Amino acid sequence: MISCLFYGKISLSITKNVRCAQNGEKMRTYLVTGGAGFIGSNYIHYMFKKYDNEIRIINVDALTYAGNLENLKDVEKRENYTFVKANICDKDAISKIFAENDIDRVVHFAAESHVDRSIRNPEIFVQTNVLGTAVMLNCAKAAWELPDGSFKEGKKFLHVSTDEVYGSLPDDDNAFFYETTPYDPHSPYSASKASSDMLVKAYMDTYHFPANITNCSNNYGPFQFPEKLIPLIINNALHGKKLPVYGDGKNVRDWLYVEDHAKAIDMVQEQGRLFETYNVGGHNEKQNIEIIHIIIETLQEMLPDSDPRKAHINNDLITYVEDRKGHDRRYAIAPDKIKAAVDDLNKTVKQASPMHHTQLSFKYHEDTNRISITVTDSDTDEVIREIPPEKTLDMLAKAWEMAGLLVDERR
């Protein structure tokens, strides 16, 4: 036991990572920033649901207004979970975590993210989103860099960003954001996220720092802070309050369920190519006013006639207000790149080896986000060996080597 931190009456400790997974190998350790927030907490839930005791997660969160440990109540007693209350701008606190733990993955969610708040107080967005990201990059670099300037094997940093860095799209159903779309941020929030993206890109280019960037569309789902559109409208409608709509309400957003986002992040961490950016979207574009009408109709269907709230939930609550400053008209992500990666894995890839007369078939299992391998004799099609998904990560390189294959680095 090395040190203790305290949140309320709960004693929390950090220990040197010497734990082993169920297969006897060193347990992979994830450092998740902003894990008490909306997307971060959903990601932690998803990772434990998928990997259970095969991984360890250290959650670092400053517990600002948007961070809530109640989001993680059902995982707080896990032996492979640790919470540390710290600000990502605190270099000493972050350096200490790296010094006391063998961090394998950093998943960097921590950010100020509400556009209206950025308009009122842009400085804190620059401090957290830009300077905080610089601290995370520097601490990870210091912990992972070898004397020759290369980095330890298997270390990865994933920077979670937003589609808002691309600016606004025209009202054209064929216009989308691609990874190659030039950055054109219009709010202090999106400008701060664009700046943090550029920092990560600079570290990848300058130091060959092992990182990826994901840019996602609007998320929705459990644990979302009530100032965001969907929970705000639901909460206001249930309490008979006005439903505020900026401008004409026809601003378009691409809506992504938060667990789908978590799956995509995990996939990029484990199967994405280093130094690449991946857009994550759902092709689920809706005008803001459409979302509000859907919520009203859904609540009307869900609430029994005996519920007194049902009578006042109607379109009369909709109130148009002055448009937000610098309000982007339309966001829509083209997730072609990440979809192509999934399709690539879903296809059965057969590559024959003249030396060993064997071929490998790779199958992607979408439910677990893993790959299984079948080794067959290329002459008789006889199955030589089945490698299940839980063994693939450990045996993939060895299987390729045994089969004498030249592996396309894109897979």
C-alpha cells in the first residue's frame, strides 16, 4: 500500500500494479480521466461488463458539477477499480498515479463540454481542455518513453473528442464530417477541443507518441447531466416546465447511444491503427425540434392516464428562445472509416501459406467486440485448431508466425 486519498468518508488507495488476470498474465491497467461523468462512467460500466476481472481501471475525476460518483455505485467495491479525486491540470497528482501504477491505456474523457457554459466562461475551458490535455500527454510520455525515444510496448493513449471541432455543415443531406474535414470550431468549447486535438496530433507527429483520437457525435443515455437537451426536455416536461428551443429548432445533430460510443472506443484502443483519427457517429440525424416532439409523444405513451403529469405534457410547453451565439446549424458524421474497420473484421479472411499449407479464418464477434481464429489445412479444409475470442489477443501473433503469414498491417 503506497498512499491514501479520501472522498467523504471513503478511504481510497493506490497500489503498485502487480495484479494478474485470470489467465495468469499481468492485468491490463486503464487510466480513465473524467470517469465519473456521463460518457466516462458508461465506458467504465461497459468495460467491466465486457472484461470483468481481466482489467483494472483507475478513475481520475475532479468531481466538478458534472461528475457524480453515484454513476459508479455498483462498481466502487470492485478490487480492480480505484477512484482518485484529482484534477487533470495537477501535474504532481497525475505524475504520482503514473509513478505508482504501470498504466497500459489512457482513455482521456475529462473535459468541460457544455457550449453555453463556454460562452459565459471560456477561460476554464481552455484551462481544462487544453492545459489539462497537455498535462496528461506529458505525464504519459514521461512514464512510457524509453531512453532511445521510443515507447514501451503495448502503451496507448486515446483522446476522446467531438465532431464540433469541424464546425457546421450546410443543410445538405449529402454533406458529412470526415476525418479529413478541416477544423472550423465556432464556440469556445469546440475551439478548446480542437486545440487539444492538435496537441495530441503534434505529440504523435513529433514524438511518435502512441495515441489515437476519436471524434464523436452527440451522445445520449443513462447518467447524462440534466443541462443537456434530452434529459433537460424530459425533466422539464415531467415537471410541467417550459421546453426551451433555440432559434427555429431546426439545428440538426447526429445522435449516438453512449454504450455504442463506449464499444467504439474499446475497438479503437484494441484494433485501431496507431496515430489515426476515427469519427464515431450513428447516422441518426434529427432536428432539435424533432427530438422534443419525440420526447413529448413518448412520455404521453409511457405515462398512465392516472398520472397527473400526463395532462400537462403537450406541445404548449414548447417555447422558442433567442438562438445561441455561434450556433452551428448541422452536425453529421460519416463513420465510414471505423465502419470499414468493422466490416474488415466481419469478413472471413483466408490467406494460404505455401510453407505450412495452412490458412487462417478471422471472425469478428460484434457482441463481444473480439476476434476468433480457425486454423485449417488449406489442402483438405480440415480444422486444425479453433482459437476462441478470449485467447485471441494472446495467441494472434504466435498463430500468424506459426502459419507463416505476412499480415497486412491494416488488420
